[in-house]
Amino acid sequence: MTHNSTQFLQKYGAWAIVTGASDGIGLEIAKNLASRGMNLVLVARREAILNTLATELSDQHRIDTQVIVADLSNTDDVDRVLQQTNHLDVGLLVASAGFGTSGAFLDASLQREQNMLDVNMRAVLTMTHHYGKIFAQRNRGGIILLSSLVAFQGVPQSAHYAATKAYIQTLAEGLHLELAKHGVDVLASAPGPVDSGFATRANMQMGASLTPETVARETVNALGRKMTVRPGWLSKVLEYSLTLLPRWGRARMMGMVMRGMTQHQQSNAMSIKTTP
């Protein structure tokens, strides 16, 4: 174990909870933390993938793991995660579970949008409040919340998803300052497009994108050093290109980007309408 890894464990404790650990950014953050010697609670819906990952990380890094199969849109499942980790020395929460939607807001399934609100916001609120109290009492700990490039302005064709990420960004910024006096580090990670399962579930087609490995590495490295990290060159370039625009201009620009990412939806709809 390296000196940096030892310092990391001293600061954040023996165990980390990673939600959304079955793929994408959550998976890569779990791998990164395992390489630092942290024991892991892996939380997601897909049990087989989690069990395979737990075995792989335990064997490779000689750490302990616990798998909790949970749907974080369900409040009972969120409560079960809290209950099943009460006996552990948890010092780091990584709330990376989440999903997005795209397309016209009025055409969206209200139930799916409500499920997204529950996963992206309500579960994060509950877990951050619970573990934040524990960390503050110990005067050490860390919280990583997954924000997004879309958190900083309204985004047509992804209005509600962007709103959930604006909530996360604002929460992280406030808690970064509020919990610092208790020795707790809070970080918002705000990447641009990432090559993961997110785009498929959100029904978007992306061009240039970041790798989950890059996002995970730069996010973990920024914990305790920044309030917000924009991991990867693409995130920085996209944010810089929007910086000088007024908020309404940023929203218009993001709307143009989203139209390109969702153009296939309109094409598919037209095809369905014209099929005899």
C-alpha cells in the first residue's frame, strides 16, 4: 500500500459505500477505491454483476466487500442500505447511482420522471443526511455527489434530468462549506458526456465522450481538494465554451446540443407514423 493510500484510509476510514456500482462511473470509482485498500459496500440493482465485481475486487486487492441489491427509487430499499451498513466503519459515501431521460418533457412518462427524481435526488438526500451525521460526529469522512455539465443551466429536451443535477450541484456546494468545519470533505463531480450505459438508457446519441475511468480517477483525486471537479478534457472544454454566455444563452446552446443528441427520436417517431 502506498503512502498516499494510507493517508486516504486514515482520512476516510475503512469502508466506502458506492451506489450505482454495477457499471459506468460507479463501477470505476469502486475499482479506484479498492486499489487504495478501501473495503467496499457495492449497491445497485443487478445482483449477478455485483457479486462478480465483489469477488474480483476482493481477490485482486485483498479487501472486504458487501453487496446490497437495491432499487434506490424505492424508499424501503434506501432504508435497508442504511440498516445493513450500521455495523461498518463507513467513512466515504459515493452517490453515483442515477439515470437520465431525454426528449420533449410533455411527452415523457410521468412515472419514469418521478422514479428519476427518487433515484437522483431523494435517495441522495437520505443517504447524505444519514452518513453526513455519522461523519460529522467522527470529525472525518467524505461525500462524493455526481453532478453534471447540465447542472449549471436549463437544458431543453432534458429539462427534468438537468433539474435533478442542479439540485445535486447546489446541495454539494452548500455542504462543502457547511461540513468542512466538521472535517468532512464534500465534492461535486460534474462531467460532460461519458461513454457508459447512461446514453442508452436516456435514449441519446452522443459524439465525443469521456471514459468512466477518467471521470473516476480525476473525481477521487479531487476529493478534499476542490468543491467541484470537471473531470476530463472534454468537460473542461465544454464548460469553458459556455462560461462567457449569460444563463439564457447557455440554456439555448445546450438545447442545440440536445437536439442533435435526440434527433433520432424524432426520426423514429416520423417512421412509426408513416408506416402503413
